[in-house]
Amino acid sequence: MADAQPASAVGKPLPDGDLPTGTVSVKVVAGGAANVVVGTDVTLLVNGQPRAARTNSDGRAMFPGVPAGAKVQAKIADGEGKNEIMSEPFAVPASGGVRVMLTTKPFPGGGGAAAPAPGGGHGGAGGPQGMPEARQMSGQPRADREVLPGSYQVRVTYNSLQIKDGQAKDPEPPVGESVVLVGYKHDESVSSQTVKVDKDGYAQFDGLDVSGNYVYFALTRLPRNGNVDRLASVPVQLQTQAGSKLILSSEKRTATVPPIDDLAGPQTAMPPAGKVKVTLEGYPNELSQILLVDAVTKQVVAKGKPEVAPADPSKVDGGAQFDADASMAPGTLAVRVHGGPGTQDSPLPNVSLTIVPVGATNVSEGIASKTGPDGTVQIANIAKDKKHRVLLNVNGKELGSTEFELATSGGKLDVIAHWEAEGTPQIVFDVPYNPAHVLYAETRQVSALSKKLELYRTMPFQPLEGTGAHAAISVLPRILFSFQLQAFVEDEILGVRGLWRVSNNSWVPYLDNADGMLIKLPKGHVGGVVSDEFQSAVSVAQGEGFRILRALPPGSMQFEAGFSMKADEGQVDWHLDLPLGAFQSMIQIRDFPGLEVNAAGKPVEMQTGRSGTQWLTFDNIMIPTNQSMVMTIRGMPAHPAWKKWVPRLVGLLVVGIMLAGVIYALARKKSEGGDDGKRKADLMNELVELEKKGGDSKRRDQVLAELERLWE
């Protein structure tokens, strides 16, 4: 389930000690925390150098391995793809990671990417008695032990909750409005049910699945000021020990803000009424048939194959790198702009740019110029006592550089800009408005990663009479596995601990098998332990690894755990089978005198932690599915050989004495025929094997007792 973040957090870094060190998580929404944007590009400027990633099914783009202390800023395109939305600049902490939320369009009642004023833009101090506004909490389910397991309590309101007698009351609930609950099951089946809002503003659903095999989406439509607000929740996977609560909130009945539309996906302009546009986002590898299905009747409403839309050159993604140049006079800047459609890299002529002092309130205060035929331009006489930024316009989209100064030398600014080489696959269905419809779109394609025919599906949505709908099918790798591990040498033991993450990039729960999902550990590992807070979801599978006990809900689940490896003569052979592969993973091994690590020739980097600890680091590990991660760790402590061989020799001596006794007993007795001969031989062989393998003493005593009986 997506984490709820208030609108006031937009663009602001939030340190998170639960994230792996050096990880930046950028969540992209569209005007509300429930409106996650899937498959959109996110750029992270790390010390001015751009890194790129795409958002997954819970709207997050992950950037692991960012150096501690690096100056970082995240940016995305707005809902129309014309302007950039940027976070505040921040430094990456030495431990843990950072979360940032960006929005492609203003929150209701607010402006730009900033938070709305409390009370939907009408001023005030938030909700009653400090409680967040209902609209701010809308669409975010939460477990609550006051609700019985298997029940889902949905409260519907016009953002008008008030505290009376210690409880939140709604003086005018939308009695009689319908709430639809759609369930997606791991086997790809779909369920739906509808409940009316009661006199207290609640719609309660009982008897729901608690095994984890279903996730549920709550949907409703609320009329307001001649329009209709389309409200929806992120999916919830119900727990076994508690039910869940949810608020679906419009703005106040009298609010004049534009209609709210919680339909997830890229928030471009909606098509006209009676039209449903479905796009294939992410990494589609074919123009597969798309079905538009009614979740209530299970009937296919429309179907067809998408076509690739014309490229939109205004969807520009870019980055800029500034480098001081001592050979250039102070106050001088050389700008180079290059790029093009797709991966093309050519000079970009006639690009308008303005050099603006940081803090200037009027762009006209800057120096305007334009690139020449070779994509370059040099500007002199820039104020040396101020910091500056460069604003550029590429294909109608504004780009901006980071801050720089030219006090002691000149500098060079390298700007790269790319835009679509081809458009997004899409299809537009004609679907006359039917208030009973609850729709979703789906397609099937062979995954380039798993090589299997996979189902890809949108969230469910309700149509509106006055406008169409735009739903996105995210074609992403269904399951991605990653780890962030640290290992420590302690005598002959290599202790390993860290974070395991499994991402289900689908709105449909994923169940690997009836027992859950096995996360394998390296062959020959010793033991395993799961952090207390995750033991209800993950168990230790002795000798195998860790087992996730329930179906994976949409989005990412992670857990902390550890295990050990025992060195043999100072060496650990690490062989980790990865049926799911490994995506952007990392392992750090604390340096130890004489330690050598060989990972099939892959480079190892020595990194220094906050306390000065040296770490042998393998970063950005990318391994395809059904392959293994293999490495050899040498130079660990090893005990003298006699400490190992003496116990072995003693064991062999014991076996020899026992066998001598057996032979002596045989010499005293004549063979009594073939009836017991085979049994004696079998028992002799078993006795030797038990001694070799250190078998349990109880079975050894049983074998000896039976041999004595046979020889008497």
C-alpha cells in the first residue's frame, strides 16, 4: 500500500532510516496522494549529474547507491509534459535514505507543486482539533483493530468532519451515494460489490478475504457544483488480525476548485465524454490486444489493438552539468546544448536561454541569448558577485540548470535534452456513459524478463457522464527482486544482514505457490533470522532461505533479515541462485586484513562509511532471472589444520574399534544362513555412514543393539 504523505511534504526531502543507505525514493503523484503516476520518467541530479529511473506500480522511482553527502535534486515533468517540477535540493545522509514526493499537478486548492492551504484553499488550521483534513487522508486505507477482521469500513464525506464528544462526526454525510468495492485476486479473477452510504456516512463491506490473495479498491462518485468528483483508493490487502478503515473525501460542497479525479495513471487531458483512452506505458514489446471489461458483469465492453501515437516533441527530458574552467575569464560562460529525439545526440541550434541571478523575481533581469548552428554560445560579462542559473526553452519546454558561480574563473555548461522518437501506444474506445459500469483495461504480452505470457491491467475506474477517462496499462517486469546487504568477518564466520525487497509491478496480487514465495539464500549458509517486526510476514525456511507467507500486494514489500556463512580453510564460496534475478542490488563487505573478494571479475569499490569503516562494495548488481550470483571470499581467519583433523581421526578410531568388536563377534559364531546375512550387511553399512556423517547417537545405539541380537 502506498504511504500517505501530506500535501505539505511535496518537494521536501524526508529522511528514512528504513531505506538502504544511499537510496533516494521519489514518489510521483498527480494532485493527490492516491493518484500515483506509473511508468513516468524521473531524473535525479547527483552533484549535477543526471540519473534516470521510471516509477513502478506504486508510483515510486528508486535510486540506490547515491554517495553520502552528495547534493541531490529530483525532477519530473508536469502533467502536460511542458514544464519541470523540481524538489528542494538536499544532501544524502551517511546512513539510511531519503524519500521525496513530487506532483505533476497542484493539489486541490493549492498552486503549483506546493501544498494547498488547509481547508481546501480557504484558510484555517487543518482538520478539527489538529486532525488532518479528510481530503488529505482520502484514498489511503489503514488497518484498525476496532474493525473486525475481514471488514472494510469506508467513510464518504465532503471534507466536513468535525470533532464532537471526542469523535469525528459529519453534519451532512452523502447518504445514499454508492461505494463500489472491486477485488483483484491472485488468480486474475475479479469481484465487485456495492454498498450505499448510511446515515452516519459509512459504507461497510464484510466477509472479505484475509488470506492475502485479494486486494480491494474502493470507488465512488460525488456530485459537486454541477460536476462530479471521481474518488478512488489505493489497493488494500486485509490483515488477519484487524479490519481496515478508509476515507473517500471530496472538497466541501461549496468549494469552487476544479473537479477531483483520482483516476490513477498519467494525468494528461481527459478525452471527451463517452471516450475511454487506454495507453501502454512502461516497456511494451508488442501492440497486443486490449480488452475493456466491466468488473460487475465480467463482460468485455470493447476491445482492439492500439496504435503508436505521433511523437510529442514537447515531452523533453534533460540535464545540465556545470564545470569551472580556470582557462576562461571570470564572468564568462560557454554553453553547449545537444541531444535530439530518442537516443540521437546532435547539436541543438536556436535554443533560447537566459542567465538569471539566483533569487531574481523577474527573468528580464537576466542575460538572454541563443545557441548557434553548432549548438553552442558563449556569454561574457556575467556578474561575478552572484550565483546564477541558466533557463532554457527546448521545444516549448522550460529546462533549468543547477546554481553556479563565476567569481574566480569562467565555466562550461553542458546541456543534454531528449524527447520522444515515437509516441505512446494507445487506443480510444467509444463507450456510451453507463452509470452501472465499473471498468478496467487489460492486455497480455510475453515478458522480456520472465519469458512468460503475463497479464497487465489498469486499476478499476468508474466512468463520468461529463468527461471521458484515460487509463494506463503499465507494462513493467512483473516481479523485481533486490537486496542491500552488509557482511562482517567474525573469526571463521561471515555474518550477513540487510534488506530484501520484492516488487510486484502489477495491480494484481502475486502468489508464487501455495506456500508463498521462497527467497533463496547462498548454498551452505548457516541459520537465518528475520527481524521481529517482519516475522508475521516472513519466516525462515531452514536450509533454504526466507519464505514470504502471503501473496505479494501491488507495490514493494521489504524485510530485514540475516544469515551466516562458515569459512573452510579461510575461504567462503558464495553461490546464490536467483530465480527472480537481481535488480539494482548491492553488497558491502567490511574490510578485513588480507581479505580478497573475487566476483567473477566484476569490479569492487572501496567505500568509507561515516565512522571511517572501509567497505568492499559491489554496487548496482544486475543479474538476469534464473542465474546465480557467484563470488569467492578469501583471507578469512582459519584455525590450524590439526584442530580439524584430530576430531576426525578420533572419530575414525572409534569406528575402527567398533568394527573390530563386530569382527571379533563374527569370529565366535558361525554363519547361521542367508536369512540374517543381508540384514547384518545393511546394518553394518548404516553404522559406518552414521559415524562418517555424525549421525544421531540414538539411531546408532539402535543399530548396535540389533547387530548384537543377530549375532547372539
